[in-house]
Amino acid sequence: MSRTEIVHLIDRADLIADCLAQDNRPPDPLPGHLLISLFFENSTRTRASFQIAGQHLGFNVVDMSLATSSTGKGETLLDTAMTLNAMRPDVLVVRHAMSGVPHLLSHKVNCAVINAGDGNHEHPTQALTDALTIRRRKGTLEGLTVAICGDIMHSRVARSNMRLLTIMGSTVRVVAPATLMPAGIEAFGVQPFESMAEGLDGADVVMMLRLQLERMQGSLVPSTREYFRFFGLDSDKLRAAKDDAVIMHPGPINRGTELDSVLADDIGRSLILEQVAHGVAVRIAVLEALVQNAAAGGPG
Ligand code: NCD
């Protein structure tokens, strides 16, 4: 996505967020479209917010999960996608543990495909949500220092945020133990740190990530207790950041592993629940853009 496209989506989502906050309604419903969500991995926030976004717009929403789809009966992923495509959805929302699956499916179906998280690759609507949340609190993304901390190696949220925030003119730092820092991370235009004190120094935003134990082969951290001691965010470590620094986390949070419980619940500093609320606005903006683009004859 270009800077112009990002700004357009965030501006629209900003207005939608105001409408939702006022009377829980989007400004321009678009009834009659069909959204099918296909989640091959667990999800609370992303899955619910796509459904709620679709329902707010007046879409028909069908939610398929791995447990209820026929892939459990041996059907291939492509056959499942082609089957759903034959029911003529306007939008297919896909989450999969393998990187590249939504992209692959987008070449096979003739509706729009949204990547709702693929392996450790990308999670674009989460990055848009985070950018909107930062911009609403700080007024801008340009010139801010954002420290993304934790399991950078396995995090699609980190990858999408690194790309989006650098495009938008933020200085992005990544903080992780050496075992969770991907080689060559500087290619993303970010600055790597192996210490929270240095990585958080003067930061405007501290974005914490979950330890993705389910994606780790073998043990990359000695113990969650020791991990918290060095890389978990508590008020001591937060002191290195600016006085008005905010705390973010895409969820789900593991309290006491990457984030101290008191900080997670500090409504003055923690934007975690605002991220969830803004996620609905962003997904409405993305759905609108896709169906309007399809109506105009553009690519899905
Ligand atoms: C994340 C995900 O699934 O990528 N959560 C989310 O979508 N809000 C992060 C995670 O699982 O840790």
C-alpha cells in the first residue's frame, strides 16, 4: 500500500470511529454484500471485528472456522476456497498459519480477499488499527518514536507495523532477545535493540507483543519468568520512555509474561481496548473500499 492509500483508509476509519462512538452506526451502510470469513487459526479480536464491521455495513456475514469447515474431512484449502467462491461472496476474509495463503487464494477466487493474518508474515488490518489508534492519541504518526518489543521473530503484527509506520514517517525500533530478533531486520528500516532500557529511551509509543510459543520450535526463551524480568514491560522499564508514552498490545495479552497486569489496565496509558474499538472502524473502512472498488470495476 502507498502512503496515499494508507492515509485515505486511516482518515476514513477516523471518521467511522467517531460515528461508532456516537451512535454505534457507520456513516454509509452498504447492504446486500456477502462476507465470508475463513479462519484456520484461533482469533477473538480480528474475527469478531470483521463480523461486526460487516454487520454494521448491512452485509450478510458467514463465519467459517476450521472446526466447522470440510478441510477437517480432507478437502484441500483450494477446494474449500473454490467452494466458497462458488457461493459468490464479495469478500473473503482469510487467516491461516502459513504465510502467503491469502495471497495464493486471491489468484484463485474472483472476489476480494483480505489477509486477516498469515503465519509470521503480515496482518495489515492490525497495523492500520494501530496507526489509527496512535494518530488519534498523538495527533500524528510523523516524527514519533515507536518501540515494538518482544517476539519480533514470529510476529506478523510487528512486520506489518514496521512497514506501515516507516512509510508514515515514524522512527521504529524493535527490541527483542537475540533469539527472537530476525537476522537482517535493518532491511525494514528499523533500529534493533537487545535491551529494553536502550530501546525504550525517549519512546512515544511502546508496543508489546505476545510470546508466540505456538510458533516456536524448541525453546527460544529460558522461562517466561526470566523473559518478563528482562523483556516484560513494567513501570520500572517504562520510565525510560517519554512521560506521556502510551502502551499498546494487539492482544491476546499474556499478563505477567510480556506485560505487567497493572500497566495493562492503566486506562491513562494503555490503549489496548481503544485498539480493539478502532479495529472495527478500520475493518469497516477496508470493506467499504473493497466493495466500492469492485463496483468501479477495479481489481479486488
Ligand atoms: C495477533 C495475531 O493473531 O496476529 N492478534 C491479533 O490479531 N489481534 C497477535 C497474537 O496472536 O499475538
